[in-house]
Amino acid sequence: MASQPRLQVLAASRNRISTLRGFPHLPSLESLRVEENPLLEMPHLEAALILLVGPTLKKFNDRDLNPTEAEVVKQYPAHTAICIRDGWEFCSPELAADSTFSFLLEQWKNKLPQDYIVKTAYVDHPFEEDPCHCHFSFTNLSSEGKLVLKYQWFLGGKTPTGFVPIPEELSEVYWPKSEDVGRCLKVECTPVLNDAEFPPVFAVSLPVCLGTGYPKVINLTVNGELVEGNVLKGVPQIAWCGGTPGKGVASWLRRTWNGNAVIDGAEGMEYQLTIDDIDSSLVFMYTPVTEEGVKGDPQCTMTDFVKAGTPSVSNVYVVGDIVEDNTIKGNGKYFGGKEGLSKFQWFREKENGGFLLVLSNSTQYTLIKEDVGWCLKFVYTPINLEGQEGEAAFAITEAVRKAPPKVFDLKITGEAREGSKVSVTATVTGGTVASSRVQWFKASSSEFVNDHELEALCTSKVSKTFRIPLGAVGCYIVAKFTPVGPDGEIGAPAYAILDDVVETLPPSLNFLTVTGEFSEDQMLTASYGYIGGYEGNSLYSWYLHETEDDEGSPLSEASGLLQYRIKKEDVGKFVSFKCIPIRNDGIVGEPGVFMGNDRVTPGNPTVLSLELNGEAIEGTTMVANRRYWGGEEGDTVFRWVLTSSDGTWNEIEGATSSSYSLKCDDIGFYVSVSCEPVRIDGVHGSLVTTEAIGPIIPGPPACRSLELAGSMLEGGRLTSHAEYTGGVKGNCIQQWFRSHDDGSKDELIADECLDLVLADVDCRIEVIFTPVREDGVQGSPKSVSSDTILPGEPKGVSLVIPECFEDNEISPIKAYFGGKEGTGKYTWFRTTEKLDNLEPELVASCSEVVGETLLYKPSLVDVGFYLILCWVPTRCDGKTGDPLMAITDNPVMAAFPSVLDVNLKKTSSDLYSGVGIYYGGYEGSSLHKWYRESSDGTRICIDGAASSTYEVADADYSCHLLFGYTPVRSDGVIGEEKFSEPSDIIFPEQLKIETLSFKGNQVERETLAVVEQIPRNETQEHIWGNYKKEIKYQWFASNGSGVDLSFEPLATECSRSYRVRFEDIGRCLKCECIAIDVFGRSSESVSAVTSPILPGIPKIEKLEIEGRGFHTNLYAVRGIYSGGKEGKSKIQWLRSMVGSPDLISIPGETGRMYEANVDDVGYRLVAIYTPVREDGVEGRPVSASTEPIAVEPEIYKEVKQKLDDGSVKFEVLCDKDRTPKKVHK
């Protein structure tokens, strides 16, 4: 049978199956039935099938798997399934390891190189991200040549099938990845002898387990040369064991003769060797740490001793100014252990290009005259404390420069006073005084540090003299002398300072004058020259003199000013200016006075401005406003002139004053005025004339009288009469207004007559008349008001009844006259016939009264009848008029059929009814329909659903239902179909679970499964059979025991079955179950609780012995115990000879640890572990063994070395009492 990757159930009962050879690959198989087959006689058949199928197999022969068989499976080697498929005869687990290996050896024996036999072939139990080793060894009987082994790793499934090669994994070790967890590994070993490859042998592992999460260092090395200055790098090889790779903790320690010392700051993977590390060894320590913060065990490795570097020097340079007479210094950076007596030499460049030694054993050198123009070379030869000499290094300077010019004996001569001249004297070497330059400064102190504290008074000049300016008063004079050589070379400047502070002169004026014309309204300006320190607030004053000799009177308004404008009152007098100089320290100098030579003269009479004010209208008084200047004004002359439109002008006789009133005769002319200024002494000025204004126009129009005539009654007519004056009458404006008692007005549209209407009743009519002249000029408006307007007699003008329809309110159309209408009287009648004579008595006798308001809404009973309305008009004051009647043209019509409030109601779990309110005459045979609406909005009419009730069907689930109502009137008229609102989504009855029960033993390590019991009714069976989607489970564990149990959820336990764990012993387990249908609805939660869990039979699993495999090592037995709390389990250590089933007990060795000795060499160590529960119950003993114990390689190497060297002495143990005896060879 071929492999069936998707097959879940296989029934092969009643066949002749007698072997499992060639069993197909069935990775998804859950149930297998092989009843009535010879195969059933095979012992542990279930265990063999679990090995072949894998963890998916849940049932065998329609029964759950036997937990005991599942435990037996774990005792078989990983390659058992491969051997079964190849025809190996299945046997008990105790013999399976040797039997399967012998079976494989039989297959491989003809494929191996001649005389070679496979000794071992197995793979360590693999763990995630932990190196997994394969172990292959061959026994060479007699062949020659070196056997080379090649490897290839493969990755399979949950069972040892479907292996695919893992690219580039060709070594003895493979690091399983996270995605390999739960899958088997396979490694093929290809023997190569004398370049000839032979068919491979293989080994298979158990499924890869999850890593422990604790990282560990597999290998730790330090790369780099152990010489001062080099960089060492720590290289760890880490197994992360399922943890996320993180940044480990690294540190470097220095190991000396007196202990270890932590190197400050050396916490990285790299470290540069320093001088402190010489003759010491270094220790690199590394602790792996995952991203989750889990730390592994720290590991360290130690280097050999660090050596000092070869002496050398770098960065050799010379500091200092390379100028004659200066001292320079040579420097360099030494390297190579501790420095000894290094050599320092100075050389001067020679003409032939060579160098002459000028100084030894000194890092400093003073430049002399002979060095000028030549380069110097500084040579640094490094030597360490041991006297080892390194390669010399040197630095060459630039050519030595000659010393610049210098100045000596610098002095300043002269007096320290404002305006005085000072000069400098000095002695210059390397230059001349004449070519040197001097710059003058002022300083606030006689002591200064640099130029920044000085303020320059001039630029640098060749002149050696300087006149002290005013700005230097109160300061010290400083001279900066810069020597200059004949070739223009500039030397270092020198400074000299006067001993005394610069003094100032007394305040005085060196000139005083006044400029400007001494005439009325002219501006005079005074100016002067001040000397004697810094000027303070000097005093200025102006004086007016009657004669040149009097003291004069001060002009207070010009005090403190340098300017003065001559006023009219100053005419005929003298003007003078006086200035008193005052220094800023308050000292007053001699005053200075300037006197004008001539008296102040008046100005010529002048009209500065002339304006003509007034409007050019008949009767207006025109006024000439002027502004005079030029002494005291006399009798100024005015002349008034009229100018016609053609330019002819005439002077108005008798008009000689500054004002003039326009007359009637002036209409149409332009008016202007002329002014000739005259001073009081009779001097005439220039004539000034204004522009002409006009033409002159007549006065404004006006209304003399205004009256109203006519009847002051509603329906009457009013007429206005107005009398106009003011030139030719134009289009006068007449406005009509309705005045209310509250003072508000409404403008009316009318000419000379106004017809009174209802709105005018109880109001007054006002007329406003505005006179307008022919040329458009308006006069002042005039108004007149009427008496209060009275209302007319009440009267109904017209009454009309519109078309009448059922339930449509009737609003009659009527017209009223006679003042403000009050509340009239209305009477509605219903009659079967249309009456031609609408006399009130006739109507009342043959009709039925149906209403007494203006508005009336016909009802269903009015349909087919005529309606009559009788109206009695009434004024607001209660006075009534004659009644007025009207009848409808046609009988009342029925409304169009329609339906309101269409909706559906759920009367039971699967029955709905539809209802609606009919309107529109009398209802006939209306139509009913039911619709089904899907989630995408598609609406489908349901066939056969034509009544007002509907029973839900399966097709309606997850849809909405709608009820459709089409109204039909009794006369057959069909209205519009109306729909109800969609119902809620239609769902079947929810899933229900009656009870839960447990299947399986409530004992540790057993698997419990829950079984649901559903209600036994037709509806629930139908729903469970057609609409169940899934069932969700959640397991809980109690916090203790007792009556009131509290449970905590087990987050990862959400399946139907649960494997009971050790920690569940004594606790109760609870499982909650919820059924979910295809519509996403959940049933009510149902739960079941177990009795307290009992412990299982004691059992030890995955027993193994840890140790390196040499006779000096310590060995420990490890295993996983289950079956309640472990008590005093029994352990016995034994020896086993390779190839022999006999076991030799090791007396006294019953602990978990065993220290091997030389007696164990060549034997396998075997540990038999008998699990014992705390109550004394014993489980089945389990054994584990090591590979044959070998001699410690270092000891073997040492013994062999000494044997090769000759006679040696050994201390050996000859008997059990371990008494040392000496043996000579």
C-alpha cells in the first residue's frame, strides 16, 4: 500500500495481515482497525503501530490506545520504525536496542569496506539550538589505510520518515533550529577508504525537544598576538538552547603572581594590551545572556604571558619659535615597555647638505647666531630599561630666522596739557628710528596689560611728535613704538607712558556772532567757539534794548536757545545775545555779548490770506475774512464786485465793508471782493482779490397751506389740497401714510386721492407735502392728518367649497367686508342630493348637521354625500350680517387605498404574523406576501406564503423576514404595497448540552476525555446534525480540596482530552464545554468536576548517565520521575563488560553520583534505578549505561612519555586495601 498523507481512518479487519513489513507512511491516521488478523498475535502490537504511525494515532480497533503501550514505545530506540518497515521481527523493549542494531549491521555488512565492522552508530538526544553530536565508529580487523568519514544530516517528520537533506550540514555536529522542534533527525555516514567511497550507514534521533532556555558556552578562545599594543578579541561559541540570542557579559582580568585583578573599563569583546599587561597573563570571562535575561554559566579562558613591544618612538616634533636667541624643545611618544636612557641629539644643517652635531643628551636647545639661515634636526633614539635600542626617529625644523629689530630706552617728552605737543625718543637695534612707526593712545591707568585696554588717538605714523587732543584730558598718554628694519622687517613693539594725567585749559570763547536780518518775523541764529575742556551747560540769553546803551530786558521765551524769531512788538528796538561758557565740571568762564547794529524794522503791509464765506443764495450775508501782516493795521480798503456770465463786472456802490447781503437783483451774477492792506502809518500794500462765487440763486420753495377733503369711512375717498410758493412750481412730492395708535406708520401708494380700505379702519390718514421748484430744489415738507377712519357694515362677499376627499380637511374660500372680521358662525350639512335652492329653512329640513367650525374633515361616513356650509358674517364688535350658503359641486370622494404601520410579530419560536392598518374607503380583498432578505440585501418572495402568518423554514436561517401588504379597496382599486421592517436575523434554536462526563482513569499520567450528552428531542438532534460548528473546552484545576472548591484555568489545556500531571495529584479537575454553531452563537457553558486525582505507579523516564567517559571523572544519574511524590528511590551502580550480559555490582555505590576509578577502565558503567513513591510503593526498575570507560588522555600521555624516556618510579594500587607499593622497571 502506498503512502496516504491525508488518510485519517483505516479499517483492515478480517484480512490475512501477519507482518508490519512495508507498513505505509500514514502521518494523519487517527483510527486503525485490524480485527481478525494473524497480526494480533504480535506482542506489544499497539506500541509497534504507535512507532509506525506517530502521535496522530488515537484509536486502535475502535478503542482508545492503552496508556501502558504508549509508555512502552518510549523504551524502543529511535530507528525502530525503520527496522520494522524493513522486516525486523518486533520484540520486547529490553532486547530491542541490541536486536535492531544487529538487524542494521546485517544490512550494512556487505556495503562496508572489507574487514571493517560498524562498532557504534547513534545520535545524541537533540535539543533546540544545542549542538547535537553523532557517533560512528568502525572496527578494523586487518585492512590497511586510513578510513575517512563523511557526514550528511537530514530532517524528517514527527516519525523517522520523509527525510530531506539539510544543506551544508556535513560535520559530526548539527545545531537544531527552532523550526526543527518535534521532528526527527537523521545522519548518514559515508566511509571513504583510499579515495573510494562506500554506501553510507545511518543513525536516527528522537524528535527534537524544546530548548531549556539556558544558554551555555561550548567553546571560548582568545585571538590575537600577546604583544603590548595589540588588540585581543574574545570569541565564544554559544548554544542558545531556545533562548533569543542576546548580548553576553564580558570582562578581562589581569593575572599576576599575587592574584587576579579586574581591568577597569575592559568589558567588551576586544581589549588592547597596555604597558601594565607586560609579564602578566590575561583571563577572558564570558557569561551568555539571552534577550529574555536568562544567564548561562560563566566560562573563562587564560592566555600566555604578555610580552613587551620593541622600543619605538612616534610623533617626533619640535616646539618653540625658530628664531635666534629662543629656546626650543624636542618631543616624541615612546612605546615598548618602560623607557630607559633614550638618546637625544641636535644637528645643524651644513652647506653640503649634511648635518653637524651641536648638542647631545638634552631635549632643549638655545638658538645662536650661527644657526641663522640653517635648519636643525632633532634625533630621538628609544631605549628600554633592559637597554634594548629601537629605531631612531627625527624631526627637522624650518630655517632659523634672524632676530627682528628691537627698541630700548623709549621715553615721552613734553607737557601733559590739553593742546600741548609731546614727542618720543628711543634707541633701535636692527633698524632705524626714522623708519620706525609710532601710534598714540590714551589709557585710564598708568598700568596696562595689552592693547585691548588702550584707546587709539591716531593711526600709526612715522612722525615722532603729537599734539594732545581734548579727548585725552583726564587720561594718560601712551606711545606704541614699533621698530622697523631697513628691509622693512617689523620688530616687537614697545610702550611708553607719560607720568602725569593730561590737564585741561580754563573755559573761554574764541568767537561769538549772530546771523540773520533784524526785521519783523525774521529768524536770528547765534554761534560761538568754545575752548577749555569739555563744555558743560553753557548759558544763552537774548535781550531787547530801547537804546544801544541801556541794559536791556531779557526775552524769557528765548532763554537757553541759540535762535530767536523777531516779533511785531520788537519793531524799533535793538536785539543782543549773551553767552556764558561753562565747563562740564561747573567752572564758569568770561561771558561774551553780541549787539545788533540796527533797530528792528517793520514788515510791508500784506494780506496773507483772504476768504469769502457765505452761500450764493438770495438773502445770504457774505463775509470777507482776512489775515493781515506788516506792522499795525490801519484802514484797510474793501471793494465788492458783481460779474455776469459773459465776464462783465460792476462794482457795487456803497459796499466798502468786510460784509455784504445778497439782494434779489443779484440773482444770476457772481460775487467777489478785493482787499488793499493799509498800515497805520498810511503805507499801502498789494491788492488781493478773491475768486468769484456764484451764480447767485433764488431762495427755497415752500408750502403755505395743506388740507384733506372726503368721507372718513371704510370704502370712502380722501383728496388733498396744497398751496405752493417759492419760484416756479416743479414736481412736488406728496406722500400718504397710515398712522396707528402706537405711533407706527405705513406708507401708502396714492396720488391726490386715496380710497379707504379695511386696513385704514381705526387709523388716521396723514399727507406729507414737499414743495419742489422747477429747477428741482425742494422746500420744507408740510403735513396734515385726518380723523379716525370708521368701519363699514359687515357683509359676506363670496363663499366657495373646494373638492372634498375622505380625511382631507376642507378650507372654504370666503371674502368678508365691513371692518375687522370677528368670529363668524359656521354650520355644515350633509345631504344625499344636490340642492338648487339653498334657503336656510329648506336646507335645515332635508339635511343633517355634521359640523359647526370653519374647517371640516370628511370621514368615511361622508363618502358619496354632498356637503353644505352656512356662514353668518360677524364684525369684531359682534354685529352680524346676512347669512351666506354654498354647496359642493360633487359628492365626497373616497381616499386612495393605502396601508399604515405594517409590521410583523413573532408569535412563537418559528411562527410569525403580519399586521397593518388599512385606509382609503372600504377594504376589499387585500394581498399578503412574505419575503426573505439575505445579508447582501437580496430580497426574494417566498412561494406559497400568501397569508398573514408564516412558519420559519431552514432556508430562512441567517436571513431577515419581511411582510408585504398590498391594500385593495372594495371597488377593486389597488394601492401601493408596503413592507414591514426586516425582522431580526432568523436563527434556529441554540445548541444545548445536558451533561458532561469523563472517560478515562482519574490517575496521574492517564488521559481524561470528556463526553457530551445532548438533549434527546427532534429539534436539538436536527440542529446538532446540521448546524454544529465546533466545541470548545477549557480545563481548570482546584486550588485545594474541601467543600468550597475554587478553580483556576489551565491556559494551554483547551482540547477534549487532558493528560493528568504530577501537580494535579490531590486536586480536582474541572472541564467547561461550550458548543458553537455555524452562526457563531455559543451554548450555555456546561462543566463537570472529577474526584481528587490519585498518584500513578512510580516510574522513571529518560534515564541517562552524565560524565566525560574517563576513569578520573565524576558520573551522575539523571532521569524524570513520575508517579506521585518520590520517596527513597533505589540506585545501584554496576559494571558491564562489553559484549557480555553479566553485570558486576559495585559495593556501596547506591547514590546518584559515582566517582570512577582505574577499576572501571574497559567496562561500561550501569546504573539501575528503582523508583519508589513516598508511601513505599515501588515501580519497575530502569537501567542506563555509559560507553566503555577510557583512561584520562593526559594521564595516558604522561605515562607513555615516561615509559619512553626510560626507568621511572610509579605508585600503583595493587589490591583493594589500596596500599601503595613501589615497583622498579
